[in-house]
Amino acid sequence: MKVSGKVFKYGDNVDTDVIIPARHLTSADPEILKLHCMEDIDASFAGMVKAGDIMVAGKNFGCGSSREHAPVAIKASGISLVIASDFARIFYRNAINTGLPILECPEASEKIEAGDVVEADFDTGVITNITRNETYQAAAFPEFIEKIIKAGGLVEYTRKELGS
């Protein structure tokens, strides 16, 4: 499974309250959440993001509260992958549970710039910066996580496995 898109880049410690501000948590509808994704640090994000684009950030992405609204908002916005140096553990689990692909790669996080075009192969963990003609190696998804992501999240994966 491969994705490719233009990069939106953010720094370290992007918390869930910045990803989807608490004032917009009156709905769990992904179509509403996506309208406010990243608005407190990038007011243009919701209007500029296109399906397939990629988000790159620094250390501790998704820190803060444990709400699933944050990865849901990112996924609904059209982002196909989040690459970060590392993720807050609860965000990591929530991203997998909601079917949002994420890769940890400090080198990619450091070297990729906003506006670059990047491709990532989930089977190998290879991230290719097409703009800069560079490659970086992230850990590939374990098979069970890849199945969850391909199914669209843990709920859909479980439905499929149970035949529901």
C-alpha cells in the first residue's frame, strides 16, 4: 500500500487541542471536525488540504488529551499519512484504531519541508521525498496493524473478522 501527496509541516508537541480545538467538540461527525482541523496553528489548512496529502511533524505529535476526535479530524480532512519523529502513545493507538496511517521517522521529520511531494510505502516503510530526491526508512507496519488500517479502523476490522 502506497500513498503520495503534498506535505503540510508542523513542529514539536502538536497537541490534540490544536489538532481539533475543544470548542468544536460539540459534534463527532468527521465532516464537521475536518472543517476545524489544525485551525489554531494553520488557519488555511482546511481550505488547502487535498485528498492524499501528507502531514509531517516533529516530536510528540498528538500529545494532550486522549480524544479520538483528533485522528478522526485529520483523516476526514483528506490526509493519507502522518509522519512524525514520534507520537504520543495514546494518539498512536487512536490513529490506528480510527484507520489513520502514521509512521515514525525522525530523519523524515527533520528533512521534509512544507510543500514537498512525498510518497510512502507502508509495506516497506520507505518514505521517498520526490521533491528533494531523498529516501528515509521508517519501520513498516506489522501485518495486524496494516490489516486494521486497510479496513478503515479497528471497528471495521472487527466487523470484517466477525463477518458482521
